[in-house]
Amino acid sequence: MIDKLSWITIYPEVILLAMASVIAILDLGVSSPRRTATYLLTVITLVVVAGMQALYADSGQTFYGFNGMVVSDPMGNWLKCFASVAVLVTLVYGRPYASERGMLRGGELFTLSLFALLGMFVMISGNNFLLIYLGLELLTLSSYALVALRRDHATSSEAAMKYFVLGALASGFLLYGLSMLYGATGSLDLGQVFKAVGSGQVDHQVLVFGLVFVVAGLAFKLGVVPFHMWVPDVYQGAPTAVTLMIGGAPKFAAFAIVIRLLVEGLLPLAIDWQQMLLVLSVCSLLIGNLVGVVQTNLKRMLAYSTISQMGFVLLGLIPGVVNGTTLPAANAYSSAMFYVVVYVLTTLATFGVILLLAREGFESEEISDLAGLNQRSPFYAAVMSVCLFSMAGIPPLAGFYAKLSVLQALVTTGENGYIALAVFAVLMSLIGAFYYLRVVKVMYFDQPLTATTVSAPADVRIVMSINAALILVLGLLPGGLMALCARAIVLTLGS
């Protein structure tokens, strides 16, 4: 018999599954261009789930359920709360865009979004190889369908096919690596794997062989070099609302499974996976920023920006283990978690503006489409500028403190720290600042190509105003969120 405590750990997942099923049933046989009822039902569901996760996280308690396969801890609960809010904001921004393009007629957008979020929840709560992989597959399969949601759009169909083929390859890498680790340790449970690896009685070569495939699979989900080839094509080819769905909330789940697998499960192999992450981060910073400079397509430029930003996240994961312990976790892993939160927050507002600029029959995808935006809609030009300055790491915005906290963790780790790596990251950030500032220049100094002003529903304007304000406030007063991330990491890892 499954105890009551086990059900407590998955109440939000049960709610998501139930509401996604209800919305799917309600949409059967109904063709509506707006889907107002199901939209409101989805929003209410996301608000309730986010609130529940915030309450769970604030308690600071850790629960294990279903024979240890599921874990409910502060880090996971906060990440699930943030992911729920990110999906909610994505749907608020994307609904007008989707309605104009007939993407709401079948009702799949809301259902698939909830199933994708459910996959994220399972990934974040997974304390078992099998459960983590099931959550990953639920997320990726929902994502493939979302990318192909515009059935009559050849570019979206092509992007979905590329995403599916490369995603299947990456899933195979991860699954093969996990099977190797299972074969070596004899367990699927992360805690038991940790003990087996730490005992020193397991063949190290087999462990490292499996670890290579696991890191490769994780790198694909993060979108870092050299497993980044899907990111630009999917970002550009997918409908912009779906691009935001893929580029936002799933980053929380990807961060969570990196912590679960590498730190909670494979900490004794830190000396091996730290070197792998170092190579991935350096390559991502280099390729992401250099290739981003030459892009003219805005969505493609933001894709390479994402690659470089994820490289920065990996920088925060490298110094988290010193001499086999996670003592620097409050400084290193919390910096990486803070960086992910700030990145997703900024990405939401950036793509929100792009979605508003798009209109029926016109996709605002080229950098030149933003020409003279300040003359047409000063507010949205200001929001876009705040986002771009934040991504570039310019004070006093949140992106500056996010980069600073990661660099501080690098420099202060160990006796000599990773000073050379920190200097390299700063240099790459300077290169990246060029393509961000180029967009600002186009918005403020180029002549507009059209006199069309930007209009948005009231809910979009309110959410976007809050979104932009948070980017500024978290740059001026980052202490609260940083303390929240540090507390969540420390309580979760038991440092």
C-alpha cells in the first residue's frame, strides 16, 4: 500500500494531469479561434499549482515518496513554482499570436503546454533514473508536437522534424548512459547510486563511460555546444509562442536534472564531470557569442544568445564541488540557479515583445523589423532594451548581478579559483554585448519601416510591465532571490 506521504509529494502533478485531461475533453469536437474558457481554466490551474509549490518550498521540508522514487524538496519545489509561472506568462503572451494564426482551433496548445509542464515536474521531482527519463520523454514529446502545431506551415514542420530526430538521438545518449550506470551500480535510485560509486568498489572505467553519455544527453537538453545544432533551427522555425515555451520553463527542469544526476547521484565522480562541463561551457561561450554576432534573424540571434547563456550556467556548476564535498554549494549552485531564474525572466519579456510586434500575416523575426520601434511604441522599445541590456550584463539590471555572482563563485573557489576561466567569460560577454546593443541601436536610431503601432490586450500589458519591472528590481535588490536560491540549495543538498 502507498502511504499518504507519497501522495503529498505528487499532489501538484495529479492536479496538472487531471486538468490537462479535462481541458482536452472539453476541446473535443469544438472549433473556436480564441478558446477563452479553456484559456482561463489553464491560467487558474497554473496559478493554483504555482501557489502550492511555493507553500511546499517555503516550509523547507524534504519528503520522499513511492519508495524513494519521488522527492519533494525546497530546490525542486521552487523550480516547479518558477516553471509554472513561466508557462503561465508564456500563454498570456502567446495567446493573441496563436489566435491570429489558427493555433487555438484544435485546443492542443493549452493541453500540450500542461503536459509539457507535467513532464518538467516529473523531471524535477525524480529521484530515480527511470522516473527522470519518463519525465524527460513526456516533456520532449509534448515539445515536438508544439513545434509542429501549425500543420500548414512548412518551416514549422521542418523544425519539428529536426527537433524530433536530434531529440531522439540525445534521449538515446542519456538512456544508454543511465543503463551503463545501472549496470555498474545495480540500482536506479540516486541515493543508492551515490553510495555505490562512493564505495570505490565499482569499475571506474565503466562509470566514466556511462557518465560521458549522460553528460552528452544533458548537454543537448541545455542546448550547449557541441550539442546545440537543434537550437537555432527550432527557435527560428517554430511559431514564436512555441519558441518561448521551449526556451523558457524547460531550462528549470534541465537545471534540476543536472543537479539530481551529477551532484546528488554522481558526486564522487565530480573530478570527471567537472572537466566535461568546463569544456562544454568554454565552447558554448565561444561559439554562441561569435556566431551570434553575424545573425540577422532576431530569433536565431536569441538562439545563439541562449547557447552562450547556458554556457554561463555551466560555469556556476563547475566550482560547486571541492575535495569531494559540496561546501561551496550556497555560493556556486545557488548562483547558477539564480542565473537560470534571471535568464528565463528576461527571455519571457524579450519574446513577449517579439510576439506583440508580429501581426496577422507578418512574423517579426528579422532585426530590421524592430527599426524605429521607439518612435512607434516607446514603452515596448524600453522593455526590449531592458531585456537586452540585462542579457548583456549591464548594471543595474538583473543580468549583471547574475553574471557577477557566477564569476564570484568561480574566482573564490579553492586556493587559486578559476580565474582564467572567469576572465575568458568576461571577454566573451563583451563580444556578446555587441549583438545585443546592435538591436537597441536599430530600435532607437534607425528609421521605422512601417507606421504601425504596437497594441496589446490589457492582461499582456500588465504582465509585461511586471516582467520588465522585476528585471530592474532584481538588479537593484537581488538579495532576496539570491537568499532564496541559496537556502533552497543548502536545504536540498544538506550542506
